[in-house]
Amino acid sequence: MNTHLPKSAATNQTWSQRFETALHPAIARFNASIGFDIELIEYDLTGSIAHAQMLAHTGIITQEEAQQLVSGLEQIRQEYRNGQFTPGIEAEDVHFAVERRLTEIVGDAGKKLHTARSRNDQVGTDIRLYLRHRIQEIQAQIEQMQTVLLDLAEQNIETLIPGYTHLQRAQPLSLAHHLLAYFEMLQRDKERLGDVYKRVNISPLGSGALAGTTFPIDRHYTAKLLEFDGVYANSLDGVSDRDFAIEFLAAASIIMVHLSRLSEEVILWASEEFSFVKLKDSCATGSSIMPQKKNPDVPELVRGKTGRVCGHLQALLVLMKGLPLAYNKDLQEDKEALFDAVRTVRASLEAMTILFAEGLEFRTPRLAQAVAEDFSNATDVADYLATKGVPFREAYNLVGKVVKTCIATGKLLKDLTLAEWQELHPAFDTDIYQAIAPHQVVAARNSYGGTGFEQVRKALATAREKMQQS
């Protein structure tokens, strides 16, 4: 049984009349990318306009024909923006949809647009135009998140928070210092995207299907029109390279990992066990059965969505690992991964920025209580003895013993009498109580990059300068 469409349907195909029948309807649906690559339409139109102008510049078509093409392409742009141009599956992909509509508008001149161009270098150009725009948008969102963190840090330089290693109380910190750690992560994310941008911003246009073209094109002319920094030196590489997409997904994954780490901390801080932050109603939800609950949905969703973006990176790496040169249809699968990663990163940055700007409140009395109810000042006792001439390792062992004794008797270090301190070692004096007070413990860590208040103020000033320079 012949399950192909009638022969007349073959006129809708983008390929040559070598084929006698059209695709099976199911295969046509399976093959089509118009359902998702329509997202590239604005970039496809921009790239096509530059290509038309280059064709006229090199004399391949006339200036009049180029003007017709540009006018028609701009008309399609307006039709799309107004919701009047909505190609369906019969178009197969965004490139053919635009070309077909262009021919309807300007007639036979529209058929000349594809001269000296393949869909292979066309889609490569579109993706790069799309991605460099999205990179700039994501960098702007990162800066918004950084600004919120800086403002919050400025308000909490001398607010203390327990610091952890192995999720065990370690040493008290300035809350501002803690927040600035995420500022630095985001700064690297922004810079990393800038590095990716350099390799995104290279034009493959003019590479043709894989081997270049016989027409006297000027690839540098189109690259300049499209504001690319340069052109691919090898046509095979130009149409098959997706390194830039892999790099972007790696950078996107790292952004999400950073947001996920911050999310995990918020989730812990908002729990009854920690109670370091209070979630405001605008950024939390409740339970359908337990009326007392307030759930940290924003950080939980960000933590969950991180897996999606990391998965897209893995998918594209696996996609590319077995592809011979040059273009292969497998590469159609790169777009949905990129589009979803971009949407997910942008939505997550927006949500986390709102959460920290207006969705949570640090419970400073609880934080003050937390840093005063543990042994996170034990290292400072050892440091105290070391300043009195006691070798640090000896001091370390002495303090370990006293902590063990305190735990057994239900005391904290601050509860020991001076006699008990001096029984441990005669070097102890009344100044030990000041040395182990949480505020002093934090203030004393004044080494470069440390949590001491003086260093935190300097770090804030440096961070502000970075923001002004970006």
C-alpha cells in the first residue's frame, strides 16, 4: 500500500524534483522543525537582509532586486509581530517559511534570495545571532541579581550568621561576606558568558552547504553588516561547529548550579530548624492539607530546573560526539536544548532576584542567637594561645579537650570561669572573653578576602567598582 501523499503535494517540498512523491505525513511531522525554530524568525530575517544586500554589493543580483527582497523581508517581520504570519508544519522550517512567503510578496525575485546560501550556513548564522542577543540579556539579568545582593550585603555588614563546613557549624561570618560569595560566583558567570560571546560572534554565512560557493560573494561584508567579529576560516567547520553552543550550555549550567547552591541555603535557612529567614507571602506557597506550612517554592524550583539545563549540556555533548563532517540532521536537536536553557536560566535569575529583593527577611535576632550558642569560636581560643607563644598544634589539642569537657557539662566556652581557663593554661587572662565574643571573632579575621568587617567593606567597594565597569 502506498502511504505517501499524492504526487501533487511534492510541490511543497524544499528540495529538488529528484523526488517523485512527498514525505509520509508522519515523517513530515517528524522531520519538521517549524514548531520550535520559528523562534529564530527575527534573526533569520536579519541575516537574510544582510545576505540580500551582499548579493547586490557583489553584483550577483541588482540593487533593485535587493531592495525588493529587503522590503519583503521587513514586511514579513511586521506580519509576524502582528500575528499575521503563522506558518504551519507544511513549511518544514523557518527558513523555507520565510522564503515561500517572500516569493508570494515580491514574486520571482524572492527565489533569488537563496543564491550562494544553504540552509546549513543560514541556520548556523541564525543561531549565533539569537545566542549573542540572549547572552547580553542574561548578563544584564546577572547584573540585576548582583545589585540586589550588594544592596542586601550593604545592610548586613555587621549582621552575623553561622558559617558551615560539612554542614556543621564552623566559624561565624558576616552575612554580607556570605552574600558577596555569590556575587563573586555571578561575576564569574558574567565573565564566562563574555568569553563564550567571542566564539558565538563569528559568521558562518557564505560557507554554503559545506564547501563554499562558486558565486563571488563577500563574506566579510555580511559579517560587518551583522556585526560579527569575523568569519569562519573553514567552510566545513563553519556549518558543523556547535562548540559555541556547548560552551554556552556549560556556562548556563554553571549559572544554574550557583543559583541552586544559593537556593539550597535559602531552603535550609527557611526551615524551622534554622529559622534564619522568613519567607514573605509574595514568594511562597502553602500546603493543600497542612495549613501551617509555608513552602519555599522559588528556590526549590530553581534547584529542580538546574537538572534540566545540565541535562541539555549532556545531550548536546552526546549529540556531537559521533558526528562526521559536515552538517547532519542531528543538529536540528541543538535548538530546543538552547531555547529551553535560555528560558530556564532567564526565568530562574528573575525569580531569584525577586526573592532576594522582596521575598525574604533575615531574622537577625535568631542569627545573633545562633552564633552565640555553639563552639564556632574554638579556633579563636587556639589562636589566642598562639599569640601568647603557645605552639598552635599544642593549643589546638588543649582547646579540643576543653570543648569535650564543655559538651559533657552542658557549658559553652563563654561560660567558663577565668579559673577554669587558667587551669587549662596559665596564659589565659580576662581578655579571653573579648577574644571569643562572636562580633570580635568575625572582626578579627581581617586577612585579605576574609570575613572581617573592614575587609567586607573593602570588598563591597570593589564589587561596586566592578559593576560600574561592566
